[in-house]
Amino acid sequence: MSIGIPEIALILIVILLLFGGKRIPELAKAFGRASYEYKKAKEVIKKEAQELKDEIDATIEKPQEYQIKDNAKEPEV
């Protein structure tokens, strides 16, 4: 089931009737801005996820050595 030319034309006519000719460019501009912001945010999240993955991989490859200091004496029984 696909949308053909008559269906697209009908949708465009309904949009034109609902929003009017002056409002459609404003909506298109807002949609374009929102699309740009979405792509920008997606790239930032990808970059942060990659940095976190790299940091985790580096930690796994070269774990820090933790020294446990046992200053407590064993209790005398």
C-alpha cells in the first residue's frame, strides 16, 4: 500500500485549507529548524557516546592498580 499522486494532492489541499497560504512557509521554516536541531543533537550524542566508549575501552585495556592497605590487625582470640 503506497501513497500515490492523488493522495498527496488531497493531503496538500487539506493542509492549504487548514493553515492558509501565509502560514505554510512559516510551518516549513519551523520544520526545517527543528530538523536541523534534531540532527545537531544527534551528532552531539553520538560524539559523547563514542568518547565514553573510548574511555571505557582505555580503562579496560589499562586498568588502574588499586592497592588495598590492610592496617587492621587480626583480633586475638
